[in-house]
Amino acid sequence: MDSNLKEKMETLSGRIQKILDEKSALKEEIRYYQAENRELKASLNRSKSSTKNFPLNAEKSNIASENGSYAEKVAAIAKQIDVYVEEIDRCIAQLEN
């Protein structure tokens, strides 16, 4: 009976050691993802600050009207840029949540 108990204790000890090893690995993984999260947030903040310098809609319209024969092409490009900016804003909002 004593050897049976000793065997069970060794099995339990092995399981506990595996759980502790897994816990350490998970802690390390959490640290990695927290660091990655901080980097992504910093990158997002840099992107936000760089988009503040983007021309306003009125400025894009002025550019389109001043280009004469290319006015339609430039206006189409300005509209497409507006679509991209809105999509980027949605993506940024999703990243913030």
C-alpha cells in the first residue's frame, strides 16, 4: 500500500510540475503579447498624429478645380481618397476597441 501511495504521489508531482511549466510558458506568452500590444498602440498613435496633417475636403476640391483638363480625374482620385480615409478611420476605431 505504501508503494502505491508513493507512486500516486510521484504521478501527482509530475502533473503539478507540468502545470507549473505550462503556467510559466503562458506567463511568458502574456508578456510577449503585452509588449506587442504596447508596440501596436504606439504605432496607432503615430499613425493618428500623421493623419492629422492630411488635407481637408475643401482643400482637395480646390486642387481638383485648379487642374483644368485633369479636373475630373483629380476629383475622382479625391473621392477615392475620401473612401480610403473613411475605411482607415473605421479600422483605427476597431483597433482601439
